[in-house]
Amino acid sequence: MANDALISELYELTISIGVKAAELARGYREGGIEVAATKSSIADIVTEGDRETEQFIRRALAEARPDDGFLGEEFDPTPGTSGLTWVVDPVDGTVNYLYGIEACGVSIAVVEGDPTGDDWRALAGVVVDIFTGRIYSATEGRGAFCDGVPMHASRTTELPVTLIGTGFPYDPELREKQGRVLAKMLGITRDVRRIGAACIDLVMLASGRIDFYYDRTLNPWDYMAGVLIAREAGAVVRGPRGNEQPQHALLVGASPALLEKLQPQLEAWLAEEGLL
């Protein structure tokens, strides 16, 4: 198990590489980028900025921590022998990145255990806003910070004043179903913000800029750093039906009291649409 000194070392490394990666990604964007490939659909894209930024992060981590594993969005995973794995999304919010919308980030976390299952422990994480350079960070048990200033999640408990955040998948049929669920959610809450980058949604949850966040079909690189940051800011982030860890089927986050009120209703509406 990682000790305090190692966690501090990992934290500093996470921030150092995250800041440099964000600068690199921003430079690619300022130089002009194009779609390099599509993935699950024509709307699900990857740019050379994504690929080059992940390769930079891989090289930097391999030099600093050669025995650690690596799980990134753009390339095949690399197993390690240390028991630690780096979970990386080089550009979360690629469509925003392509269009120059200032809502995308570099997301880096280091975890003990298998990040693709339920038995993992996030030790340190950072989300760096690519356009603004703002640094959101956390280590286990030490709180969450934005540019060194402590962050605290919302304590809202009343549904009529709850601002929700969510995302949508690339599959049009699933979007239609989730749209019907969102319409019902809007009937009992204040409003919705749809940002287009899970890591940014999660740091907004951590900073109290949204009160409740839910999303589906996320992968570990989408949420790992953001989940740690949100939890360290005081939010509860979990999966469906009592799962302590987020699942591909559902991630939800809010204050404990708000989560107890709203998650059961959300899950019931998702189930009605065959989404859970």
C-alpha cells in the first residue's frame, strides 16, 4: 500500500505532467487541428492533438515511473508490476477542443488496483483545463483544490433549487432515450448544464458550480481523476443500485442528502427507458 511520502511524490508528478500536457494540447489547438479518425460513430472523434498529448504523457510517466501500468483512451493499455496504474484522458471533451469551446481538460489519475473493475483506490488526480490552464487536483484524504485554493461541493438538498449536469452518448437512439429522462429531471429541478466533458463536469461538482451530476457510458479515463477530486471536495460519487464505485451503466454525484433523494427517481426513469 502506498505511504504518505509516495502519495505526495505521485501528486507532484501528476500536476507537473498534467500542466505540461495541457500546454502541449493548447499549442496543437492554436496551430489548427483536424479530425484524425472517428471511433464509435461519425460524431465520436479523435484529433492528432489527443494522440500526441497522450504519447507525451506516456513517455513522461514511463521515464519517471517505469514499473507502473498505463490505461489511456487513445492507445492500448500497458501493464505494470508496481501495483499502480496511471489512468489518462489526454483531451476529455474532444468535440469542444475541435470547435474551440473552452470546456475540455487533461485528466490524469494514479490508482492502486484494477481501474477497470471495482477494486481500486485513487491516490492522486489532476484535471487541467486546456484553455484556461486552471488546475484542479486532489490526493486521497487531503482535500481538493483549484489552483491551490480548497474546493467544497454543494450542500444543496432541495430539488427545486438543484442545478444538474449531465452528458450524452454518441449513439442517436440512446440520446433520444436519455433526452426523455432529462426532460423528467428538468420537471423537478432548477435547470441543467450540459458541458460536454466529464472531467469538467466533475470538477464543477467539486467546486459547487453544479449540485447533482449524472452520466452514462463513461470509461475510467473519463472519470477517475474527477471522481477523486469531487469526493475530496465532499461530494458522494458512486454507481447505480448501491455500487460504491462508478459503473459504465451510471455515475452519479451530489451531496449525500441530495443523492438519497434524487438517485432512486433517476434510476427508475432510466429503467423505464431500458437504460439501466
